[in-house]
Amino acid sequence: MRYLPLTDHDRREMLAVIGAGSIDDLFVDVPESARLSGPIANLPAHASELAVERHMTKLARQNLSAGEAPFFLGCGAYRHHVPASVDHLIQRGEFLTAYTPYQPEIAQGTLQMLFEFQTQVARLLGTDVANASMYDGSTACWEAIGMARRITKRAKAILSGGLHPHYVSVAKTMAKYTGDSLETSLPALTAETDVDSLIASIDDDTSCVVVQYPDILGRITDLQPLADACHAKKALLIAVVTEPVALGAIKSPGEMDADIVVGEGQSIGVGLQFGGPYVGLFGCKDKYVRQMPGRLCGETVDADGRRGFVLTLSTREQHIRREKATSNICTNSGLCALAFSIHMTLLGEAGLRRLAGINHAQACRAADRLAKVPGVRLVNDSFFNEFTLDLGQEARPLVRTLADRGVLAGVSLGRLYPGEGALENGLVVAVTETVTDEDIEALATALQEVLA
């Protein structure tokens, strides 16, 4: 028997209280063109479970999955090998079913894991402190901009042209409701980053400068001069890391005096997962910890002197008065943070450095080989495991053609920056430890054929 908690009388009473004549009145803000006026075309009204499974399997076979083809996609989501032990451990019942610890001291295992996660993230980002995770990299980036406004009492943020356009889009969406002013620009298909122009743009109204490291084109630059310029004007430097494996090979933003370092932790322990859920990383200097969003786990001792873990700082509106909250972020990405922490523990510092070395060496081999393809120009003079090619013609249709040939060649800048003619020839290629020499040769051969 179906469980129907509300009767028609219940519904009429509730509608009367809010002054609505019918349930349809609740949807008046939805445009008529967006409303469903009848059955969905070509969708059967009823099918058995077995029939639905067969149909969905048939549709799924039309996909070209990451493990079935040479795979060079990146731009914020990377295919790395995740050890089987990570998935095995996070599926233990005590982890898999755990949610936000509203009575945190009871959930000692969850708190200890988050404490270890914070330690790993802080060391990775080079910051004094890190929180218990955020939703993902893009929302962590926005929370950092909001944090800079609270600290500096200024509302103008300067966003580098090398910042991922999706991160910029999230910031623009949120800034509509906070009054923040965002200065944005586009990247150029050159080896030079926009650090010099960012420095020139900083003034007395600037709350922060946001720069990606490595940036959307894979370029790497020294952040110290930018940090010095920010601090000279009493502004903050926010560094965004979308590929944390890179920090096993290059200097961390915190070491270059970045005030807030945020990022996407997907590369470590978390699969591609159709674009999410992922895990946001957030670290900062110790002096700004009370303005940090999310939650912070700490270590203490109980009345008997035994080691224990507590929530030391929870500046979100579910825990304190809304007007005092630093953020309305509802939770942390606990399970993905656990996956990150397990993978990082398995790697250790030496393992992370070896993994980063493998990524960089393989990317160098790929860049050298692809640069030999007639008509292709390597844009970067520095990179970690991701670089940009100028194909001399629009990249987007070529990516589609190569996908039809069974090669997932990379991310076209035309897809990320639609309508920007100066960028449409760009192709961002990501090379991780999962890419073989045969994959590189397959891409180079296919690319040469379609460019001919």
C-alpha cells in the first residue's frame, strides 16, 4: 500500500494558510514554456524494471568512458589511479552512513579523520591551518573572496584571466547578492601569465587578487611578487589549486606568502564521478582563522586526560547566530574528504612526490611529441601535467572528430570560452600517470591526420 502522508483536506488547509488557491499557484514564477504540460514525448508511460535496465544499458553504451580510450581531459577534473583500498575503506558502514556530526564529540572516528585531513591539506597547501573541507573548488574559491571582504572591509576582487571560467562564473553568481565587485579578464594564448597586469591593477579598494596555480592553460608562475604587491596595498592574495598533485613537485602557494589557498581535491582519492561530488580544500594564515568558513576540528584531552577530538570552530549559521556566521555552507564533503585522506596516507610525502614526478615526465613526453605535429604550437614554456596547444584552427570540432575516432583529446578553449575567437584554436591537454606512451602516440597520429 502506498504511503500518502497528506490528504486532500491537509493540502487545502496548508494552501489556505499561505493564501494560495491551488498547488499550481506555487509555480507562477516558473515560465509557462518551462512547465510540463503533458506526457514527455517518446517516453513510455510504463515499463518493467528489467526493460528499463536494458534500455538504460543500451544508452550507456553510447558513451566513451575514460577507461576505454586514450584520455587527455583535465581543466579541473583529472583521471588519476585511485587504489582499490580507498573505495574499500570508505564503504565501511561507520564511514559511509556518517553525516555532519551535530553531536560531534560522539563521532570521534569522524572527527579524528577530519583532523588528519586538515593536517594533510595544510601541509599540502603550505598554510598554517585548513578547514574540514568545502563542497568543491569553485565554491571554496567564492568563500575565499567573501572571507577577504570581511577581513579587509573592501569589496573589489581582481580575478586573474588564468582562473578557471567555471570558478569565475560561480563567483559572479554569488557576487550578485553580496555587492562584491569583480574585475575579470580573459587569458591569452601565450606563455606569459597576467601577473604583471594584476600587480598594476591593485589599488586601495582591492580586497583580494585571485590567481590559479597552475592556471587554466597549465602555466606556472612565481606568486611571491604578486603576494608582495597585494600586501603593500593591504589586500589579500588568494591562490586556487585545481590539480593538487602538482604540489608534490612545485612550491606551494603558502610558501610564496599567499594569504588564502583553496582548491579542488578530486585528484587525490576521488574519481571523476560524472563531475561530482568532489571535495573543496581551504587553508589560510593562522591570523585569519576566525574568518574562515566551514568547520575546524581540534585535538584535546578529556577530564581523564585521554586524547579526544572536538569541533573547535564552527562559524556557520547552523551552529551560531546567522548575523555572526562567516558562511551559510551547510556541511563538508566528509566522505570525499575521507577518500582524499586515505589516498594521501597511502602515498605519504615520498609517494606524492614520485606520483608528481611521473605525471610531469609523461606530460613532457606528450608535449614534445604533439609539438612535432605539423600546424601545432605548444603555448607553454612551463607546466606540470597540463599544457595548451594552439592548433591553428578551431579546436572544438577537432575534439569531436577525435572522440569519434576513439581518442578523448583534451578540452577545447572554445568550449570554456564560447564566442571568444582569440581562444577558439586552443586545446588544453592533461597527462596523468594513467596515460601510456601508446596513448600519446595515438593522439599525435590522430591529430596529425585530422589537421592534414
